[in-house]
Amino acid sequence: MLLLDYLVDQGANLVMIDESDKRRDEYLVRGCMAKVWLVPRVHGQILFLQADSDAAITKGLSAMLVRLFSGQKTQEILKTELHLLSTIGLQNVMGAQRVSGFDQMVRQIMKYAKKQTGFKIP
């Protein structure tokens, strides 16, 4: 359970997002058990992200993704093959719904990056 404790700690360290962003439907990640908001800000070709969730573990998962992707060039984000869950064994301690929610968060980030680079979003 140390991994889950780590996730909760990571979530507690997230920078608070503006409450008005939580009211914007486009920032809400669909397909997650918990409510998750991913807020993109783009400067040039660099994507900056902020996140929040109403569940501690999910907030920690979103914090990991913010640390991984925020501040990266959109083209580099799109080249990323993310095997994070299997690499660190998260799928062994999380239920299928959390794994699915994590995948949805990654998809949302990829959509933000695609939008900024001019790719069509499926």
C-alpha cells in the first residue's frame, strides 16, 4: 500500500486550479469514477497542465500525469508511448475502473496536444 500512500501525497501537492475551471465542461475528464479536471494552458508549442479531483488516489494519478507532461512540447507529448501503469505495477493495486479512468486522463492530454499541433482529433 506504499504506492497508494505515495499517490495520495502527490495529489496533496497539486497546485489548486481555479474554481471557475471546474465549472467548464471541457475540462472534466469523461469515463472516470471520480470527478477529474485537466486544465490546459499553451504557450507557444508548450503545454502546461493543472489538475484536480474529488478523490485522493485519482488526484494523485492526475498529479503524476501533470508532472510527466506539463511543460513539454506538444509534439513530444504526442510521441509518448505511456506504459506507466505496467512499469510501476499500478494496475496490480488499482481496480479496473481506476485503470480505465487513468487511460481517459491520458487520452484527454493527448487531445489537448493534438488540438495545439493542428492534428484532427478522432
